[in-house]
Amino acid sequence: HGAELGWVQLFNGKDLKGWTQRNGTATYRVEGDMIIGKTNEGSPNSFLCTDQLYGDFELKFEVKVDDALNSGVQIRSQTKNGEPQGRVNGPQVEIAINGSAGYIYGEAAGGWMTPDDVRDNHDYFKPGEWNAYHVKAVGARIMVWLNGELVSDLVDEAKLESHPKGFIGLQVHGIGRGTGPYEVRWRNLELRDLSNYQSLFNGKNLEGWTTTGNWTAQEDGSLLIHPRPGEKGWQRYDAYIWTKKQYKDFVLDLEYSYPPKGNSGVFFRVGDTADPVKQGIEAQILDTFGNASALSAHDHGGIISTVGPTRNMSAAPNQWNRMVVHCIGSKLAVELNGEKVVDIDLSETPVKDRPLSGYIGLQDHGEPNNLRFRNIRILEL
């Protein structure tokens, strides 16, 4: 993913510098590109914890676990009373082969955070294989993707209050006497700090934005575009919603869901909102779900009149997608649902003469394109 996109390696690939073991007597060792945790008979739960604390962030890792062992990764966690060997407590992303992988458990902090009624068993976790996790924690919302499938989308205000930030911890679960030893292996642990992002949409009203379109804040904190009867087509630029502020170099991070065949777009560096198509850049939003044909600049994640996405990462209609747009000078990268799909130098493309700073906007594509947006956040560089 590269440091240019803000990702840092949590594990240096050589030793456990930057990590401290807490609770329990399981062992942790480095082997190749892996951290391997090994059970110790009769030991309580053990945790290998980052020395650094994290609040809002996203985390990626791969894990392979022996079938008989339960494991997990602590986030925003702490020790009881702050004592070095105090009981580790806080949210844990579950690692297990029993169908509960990716749900959130309050380790020594109240048990399951994922409510019983949405904690259905699933088969996304592959026993005996490497499994890719992607965790995003921002404010009270914790999202977990497991092998590309969204498993958790949890909002827990109480846990944010008790555990706003803390360490990342790799758990080796305790085992009973006469069992084991079992192992769990982690690799490719990387983290992107999201704590310095500013929210562009407050979830309540259109403060900071300007539009003549029918954009309304919803009860769930999302932003809905619902074109009025007769509002058709995409050339009604004043009906797009525009930031009042201009942005030059930034990382823009947002989520959205479209109806079947839904169409919209994310505009940025728009010098003149009356002519955004020629005076700005657009990343396409389009229901391209299940489309196996070649992808053009007009497919989901592509840059209009410039380049198509390298992969089709579209979520199904009415599911949440996440787009991250990185704009630094003439360098542009777009991540869609966790994959980098665009990585170009604008100075070598048909849009090389576009402004290097400008407004950010979301497109009203006219009836019947009702889309929801949420978690619209920006990091100015």
C-alpha cells in the first residue's frame, strides 16, 4: 500500500521492537515475515501489545490460526488501572473458525459488543489459510471486513467513552491443561492513522456546503440526495453539493451506497462550480457490481475522461462503499473498498491543465439516482 498512502508497518519484520507482552505466559516469536504466538498450557489469555496508542485508525493484517485455537486482535485497549500487568481490556476483533470471525467482543469489557441479533454465523473465514482483515475505527463506529466481506458495522457510543484510544494487541487465548500447544500467525500488519481528519459533513445539516439540490441529512447521520420530481440528467451543476472551502492537497475519505444502476460522482479541485466537468476532476460512482467486462473511465472508481479502475471493487447495491482519494500535486491515487484502483500522474493525462486546487462536490445525477453518503472526512496535507 505504501507510505505514500499513509500506511505504516506495525511490525518491522525483524524483532518485536515497539511491542510489549501483557498478561499470560504464551510465547511470541518472529519467523520470516510472521509474528507467531504459541499457547502455554494453563496460561490465561496473553497479549502482544503495541507501545503506541491509537484512537481513530484503520488496520490491516493477515492471520492464520490452528483450528483448535481462538484468537483476536485488541483495538483501543488498555490495562486495568493503567498498571503494566493489569488485565488487558477493550474491544477485540474476533479470530475463530466457528463462524464468529470479524465480530467485536468486549474483552474483560462486557462481552459481545456485536448484538446477538446480527451475530449470525458465516463462512468468510477460511480454516487453515491466511485470512485478510481490514478494520476501520472512527469515533463510535467500528467496521470490519474479512476477506473483502463487510462483517461488522457497529456503533457503540458507550465503548467510545470508556475506550477512546489504546493499544493494538495480538491475543493468544488461554487453553486448558492437557491441551495444545497451538499457534496463531500474523503478517502484513499495517496501520493508517485517521485521527487528524476533519469531518466535512456534520450528520445534522448542510453547514459548510452549498447546493440548490434536494440534499437532506438523515436520522442515521447520512446525507441523502433525492432528486425532486422532474429533476433529470447530470448537467444541473448548482444541484450538486459543493464545499464552501477550496482544497489543494488532501486525502478525502467517504462512504456511500447507491440503488441498482445508481450513478453519481466525487468532484475535487473544481475551480469553477458552474463548469465542473471542464474545471475539475471527477472520480466516478456507478453501480458496476458484477460487471465482468473491461472497465472504462466511466466505471466505478475511474477518473472521468482519464483512466479506468484497475479492478472492479463495487459493492452490491444498497451496501456501503468506501472511497479514499489521495491528491498531492499532480499525483492522484484512488482506493475503492480497500484496494488501490487508480494511481496516476495527472500531468501525463488529458486533465493535466485542470486547476491544482478547488472545491469538492458530490454529484446529483437526477432521477432516479437516490444515493446516501456518510463519514465524509478530509485530511489536508
